Amino acid sequence: MKYAFIMNSGSLSPESYSKLYSERKNQYYFAAVHDMDMARELAKKLADEGYDFIDLCGDFDAEKAEEVRKAAGGKIQVGYAKYTEEDQDRFDKLPAIDRYGIIVLGFDQSEDTVRLTLESNEFNTYIAIVPSEEAAAEAAGQMAADGIHFIELCGYFDAKKAAAVAEAAEHKVPVGYCGE
């Protein structure tokens, strides 16, 4: 399985801000773009490389997600992070958004949570690839305790599953989810 998460930024690109992690036969790719042209170009490249899923950060919406899906030739499932009304309100009130958490449920993953970090002057991203929903809840709690400003979850997490993760983080940070 090949999975990608694309973040929108003010100035970053996949060349300057990305991380690839492989485990068993699975690949996880995290990258930033700074405009829709770059997002479409990256989606096409990922489709050509055989990626199965792309999740987009909450700065994208349904229309932009559809543009990304079309750029990938319709070959990749594309989701985007959404927030409950309560968490969107929390997000809008954040004084800063430069500590960003991403939690991804791993595909056929070992029992250990994998932690990755991407750093830049614009923002830092803290990634947890987890083996279970319980591990996702633990990762969210730890991220909140570590001062992460907000968390976005992969497409596995729908609103109900995201609510359990938000509860584990004691609703200290907004939690977005890419699932339906």
C-alpha cells in the first residue's frame, strides 16, 4: 500500500519539506506544497508511482480535493481534513499553527508506533504511524501533552473514530479527520 499526506504551506515544496517512510511493502510519504499547481503536479507524480491514497490537510476543501484527484487521473482516492464545528472554532482561535500533528493508521504494521518529524522555519510536523485505534488515541494524547497545536488524521478515521482520538487528547487541540 502507498499512502501520501499533502500539507499546504506558504513557501515549502516537496523538495524542501518531505519525508518517505517504508515498512514491509508499504510506503508513507508526507510533503508540503505552496500552491494548487504544485499539489496537482505532485498528485500526478504520486499516481505515476502507484500511490493508492492521498489525504490533504484542512487547508484544502472538496473542490480542491477534486482537482487533485483529477490531476492524478482519477487513479487515487483523495480525502481532505475536516473539523467538527467545535474543533473548527478551536482551530480558528489558535494563536499559532506551527506545531502540526498527523496520525496515520499503518497498513499491516508492526506493533510499534513510528514517529517521524519534519522541521522548517514555517512549521514543524510531528507524524505518528500507528498500528491501532488505541495507539492513535495514545499518540494524540502525547501530542497534546507535547504542545502540538492541532492534529489531522488519515482517511481511516471518520467523525466517530476522530471523536475518540479527540477525547484521548482531552479536547486540548483541534482534531481533523479525512474519512467520511
